[in-house]
Amino acid sequence: MKKIGDKRDEQRRYKYVKKLQDQKDWRENLPPPNDIWPTCLIVAPATVVHNWEREFQTWGYFEVGMYTGSERDEVLHDFKLGRLDVLLTSFEIARSDIERLDTLPFSCIFVDEAHRIKNPRSQTTQAFNQFECVIRFGLTGTAIQNDYAELWTLLDWSNPERLGTMDQWRKCVTRPLTTGQSQKATTEQLAVARRLALRLVKNLLPHFFLRRTKALIADQLPGKSHEVVFCRLTNAQLEAYKRFLSLQSVQNMILAQDLCECGSRKKRSSCHHPVEQGEALKYISVFMKISNHLVLILPSPSDNQGQATRNRELANIAFPDGAPSYGLAIFDPNLCGKWAVLNTLLQTWRREQGNKVLVFTRSVKLIEMLKYHLSREGYNYRTFDGSTKQSDRMPIIDEFSNDPDVFLFVISTLAGGTGLNLTAANKVVIFDPNWNPAHDLQAIDRAFRIGQRRDVSVYRLLAAGSLEEHIYRRQIYKQQQMAIGYEASAQTRYACILVSNLSQEGDLFGLKNLFTLNEDSYATKMTIEKANRDQLNWALAHFDGSVLSGIPSEELAANTGKVDAVAADDIKGLKSFLFAEEDQEDTKPSDAIATILASHGAGYMHINDDVLKPTNVEDQLTEVAIKRKRRRRSENIRKKSAQSQEGSQNSQSPPKPAWPPKRKHHKTQAPLSPRSRLYVRQHALIALGYIQEKEDLDKFAADL
């Protein structure tokens, strides 16, 4: 070949060799692509496929082919000829082209965000199970999202047929753990669940599941605070919510399990008040829209004819005196209780200088609404949703990360909640909660990850008393499932879950709970406080013996006179224990942000991580349950042994009674005096971690 002496020589030689390789006689003798060097398939969300390619270029020397777009045929051809080490593609393309990919000679397969194949009946999961390569790795931060069955699906894909069937997993793992998480669980069910969780975490998962948490890099990460803000609904939102609740179709769903008033002894849904199919999902969507902004149920310019008709019907119900126009309603702050809270946060952060904010929402229409408000307030922002072109996504991300003038990034949770690296932001707002808590947690991790150098503040906004609060309570339950499944954590049992009787809904599931409006109370706050009171009262009722045995008698006697007498009959009650004769003022200092938000529509706030902490009381309660179970088992064994001995000795004469009989001293332990009981309980609170020393009791009483 003629040489010119520049880079064109290299290109010309490449084309010449490629032409020779494409000849039929040469291809027939080709070895498999992984004959000498291993090959790999990587499947990732479409939003991060190009990020994977960038990382390969940065950290390795690999021949990487992008199996995306219109060049897929050429990339696949190069892979079969052994020119590529790694094939990169997205979930959607891997699913649609599975017949072209499943038999390729991959040495291993990696699936990024593997929780997307958690549903065994989904087309994606079924397609990915077709791969002939059995060396499979799934990468995910949330292997358990909604229930324990999802963990089985992921493990069964990565380790085919190693963990039994789905039915066996449900019977042996899912049902016992779920039953033990209920407030109504018996001591037997608690013991079974606790022992099962420990065996799952220590004996089973280590063989199939490698977990690495942020605790390993805690020294490389800054702090993070996660506040949940319960925002009051505006009067317009409350009125609209009540009008939809009063509809006959909604009442039929709420009362579906009640007996029909006709006297037939049948359920209303099976008698004179049938529930139409699809009605539940329709009104769940309506109540979620009302909880966020009433403009979401108004006809908008972007609606098609069918959407406009449906929204016009909803608007007529919500506004019987005439619905406002979309153009005016989008600017009306009285139609959205969350906007005042969000705007207050943004104004506070903008005054502090240097902050960058991420706002996540599930609704594209909410993004449009926020764009109007943000533009009117003069915020410099960028948006990212499913309609953003692939070629524009990385430039927008880089612009937000590198331009100090860009203050805010509004992102669709589904489109940008996974895979993105947005460590330039130090403030995160979840505008509306997702049914799946993993989506919100993944969104938070866009900012709180390796590379973040500033403390991250997270605020999750909920419409108080509405459907959103019920969604959050389910989120707590699902996050507790994660903690139990990953760590065998002793979680506080907030909910009553009736697993053994699916016809009853308990206090967490079912349409009656979902469609309940708590206008004047915070159900989440009441649930948490009740669970804490129950734990404290249990500890006070069961800690006398164990704590007393660890206190020297001289010390106990010396301290009985240091406190006033407390009525013995009431000592186990919380109020009597605190012995406060009059209410004490809460001297706990309030956070500056909480004070500001309270004056702009925030009715209640709490720290999300505090709700999910394992508790000493729950741990000791389950230990007591396990000991009782073991004791009953030992007693049953002794009884059976005694019965068998009686059967073998029934022909022998009974033994003569011992004479003279042994003397027995029936000494009953004297009950503790009220003063001694109080002293014991002080030590109990210290052991449980509620107080550090006895002098902290007054402060503990004031904080309750």
C-alpha cells in the first residue's frame, strides 16, 4: 500500500484489514469472540449508557461498542468478529433485541440498576432470563423495594434455580417476616420472624448477595439531614378533596367490604353497590393531583382531546361554581399548599449564596407548573425529563454542575432519579412522594454520593392528611422491610398488618385507608407517638426484675428516700411515671428552617431516619419472645419424655412417697415500694438509651 506519511496511512490500513476480515472464507475459521480475551455485556438505563462509555475511556483500555441507535448492526458485526471487549446497551434495546443478544458468547453480564428486573412477570425480566451466559452480576442500591419477593427475583436471575421457587420463598421467607412486622404479631410470630431474619442475613445472603453501604466510606462523605415536611392543604384543595370523597362511586369503594343495608348479609360491592373496574386507580390519581396542585385536574393546552374531556369533567366536580382557566390557575398560590413551603426554602437558600438545589417530581405537568412559578420569582433553573433528548442530557447536567449562576435543577424522578452524578447540589427537595420509596432514595443519592464535599439537606414535601401521607406511611413500612431484609434490624412495629386474613385491611392497606382525609390531625405523628408509648410502657412493665438484679441492695436502699412517693397503682402508666404535676414547657430549641416553614404552611416536621432506627425495646421484646418459644419447646419435650416413661413403667408399682417429707419455705418476694419502682425505672430508661443519667428525666418528660 502506498504511504503518504500521515494519519491517513493508519486509517487506510484499518480499512484494508477490515475488508480482508469480512471475506467469507476468513470468517468461517474465526474463534469465538471470548476465546482469548473475556467479553462483557453491560445493560444500563438509557440515561447513563454514555456515562458508562465515558468511565471506560477514563479508567481502562477497552474496546467498547455502543449498541444503541441506528449503528447497532455494525457494532454487533464488530463484536462477532472479536473486535470488541465490551458491549454497552440500554434496557429497552436489550429487551427488544434479546433474540440477537441472548446466544452471543459473553464471558459475563452486568446489569446496572438491576432492580428494574424485580418483577418476574415483566417482559424485561423474562427476556433477561434468556441469556445463555450464566455468569451474571446485578448492581443495585435497592434490592428490596416493595416486598421480599423482589429479592428472590434478583437472586434467581443472578443465580438461576439456586434458591427454590417463588412459592417456596413466599412461604418460608415473605410471609413469616411480614407477619412478624405487624403490631398484632403474637410472641410466637415475633420469635419466628426474628430468628428467620438472622438466618437470612447471616447464613443465606452472604453466598449470593454482596452488600456495600455508605458506612464503608463514611469518612469520605459529609453529613446528611433528611426532613419530612407535612404541608397543609389550602382551603381550595380541601374543598375539592371533600367533593370527590362525597361522590357515590368513591363511597362505594370506601364501604365495599361493609354489609349491604338491604339485609342480604352480602358485602356492598357484591350486592347493590358494585365497584366498576379501574375506578380505584382513577380516583387515586385524582387525589394525588389535588394533593399537589389543582391545576393538574384542569384542561391544559397540551392535552389531547380525550385528556381534555376527562379533565373538564374533573374540573366541574372540583369547581361547581365554574373552574378557573389553566393560564390563570397556574399562577394562583391558593391552589397549591406546597408552593409556599418550597418557595420559602428556595428564598432562604438563595440568600445564603453558593447553594445549588435539586427538585424532583414524578409529574411532567408539575414541572411545567414549577417553571411558571420559578420564572416569575427570577430563579435561574434547568429542567430534565423524559422528553429531553439524549444528546442534550449530558450538556444540561454539565451546565448545572459547572455554571455558578444556575441555582436550580428540576428533574423528573423517573427520568433522572437514577444513574446521574449531581454532587454540585447540596440541597434536595422531593416535591411529591413515590409509591416506591426506592425511587425517592435513589433521587436523593444523586447528590449524596462519593464526590460530595458539602453537607446535604433533604426536604420531602407531603400534603398533610391526604393520600400522600398514606403513601409515606407505606414508604416507612417498605423501608423497614429493607432494614429487616438487609440487616435483620429490630424495627418499631408501627402498622397493623393482617397477613393471615387478607379480607381485612389493617390500618395501612386497603382503599378505606387510602381514601380517608385526616383534616385536623396528623396520622403519621399519632402512629409514631403511639408506637413509642407502647414500647416505653412495655419496657417499664418488664424491666423491673432485670434492672433490679443489677443494682446493689445498699444502693437501692440508700436511694429510696431521694424521690417523692408515687402511687403504686399508677406507676406503670406513662403519666404517673413522669409524675409531672403540671405541664412543663418544651424548652427544646427549634430549628431556624422549621420555624420559618411553620409560618408558611408546614404543619408538622420530623427526621425520617429517626423513624427507621432500630430500637432496644423491640430487640429485647423479640428476645423475650424467642426465650418463651424455646421454653415451651423444652416443656413439650419433657412432657413427651415423661409420657413415654409412664407408658413403659405402667406395669410397675408406683414409687412410695418420701418420708419424712421435705420442708418447703414458701417465701414470696415483697413488692417494691413506689419509690423503689421509680428508681428501678430510672435505671431502665438509662439502659434503653432514653436518658443518659437520672437528672435527664425532667427533660425527657418535657420532650414527650
